[in-house]
Amino acid sequence: MSNEKQIVDILIDELGLDNLPQNKKNQLVLKMTEAILKRIFLETLEKLSDQDIEEYEKMIGEGKTPQEVDGFLRGKIQNYNQILEKVISDFKSELGKR
């Protein structure tokens, strides 16, 4: 299971979205996933050296898989899992305030 799928499943469960109609759930999942991935990108980009950013951009340009990019980031950023957890936690907190 990919990280993205795990994140989505956790959000659906913890936010109680299981009972929504499938089309509405799909719309929300798409928007939430985009928002979370943007936040993760910004957080991780700050942790990379200029050389690592160049390598990351090259990977994206070459169409590397999300798993390959994830492996690269995990190899370059020591606390990558904690960053993911914090981004997701902050996102859930923000949603809870609305």
C-alpha cells in the first residue's frame, strides 16, 4: 500500500467520512490529498541541499514513480516519517477547527 493510500485511508477513518456518498468522498479525498502532498513537498524541500533538490527535480522530470521519489526522500531526510506525521496531524487539526 502506498503512503498516499495510507494517508487517505487514515483521514477517511479519523474524520468519519466513511458514510458519505462515494462521489462526494472522492472529491474530498482528491482535495485533501493534493493539500497534504503540497505541504509535504514544502516541508521536505526545506530539508534538502541544493544538490538534493536538483536530483529530486531530475527524478520528477524523468517520471520516476512515487515510490522511487519516496525512497529518495527517506534516504535524504533523517526524520522523514516524523515530518509526514506532523503534516498530517496539522492538517487534521485544521480541518477540526472548521
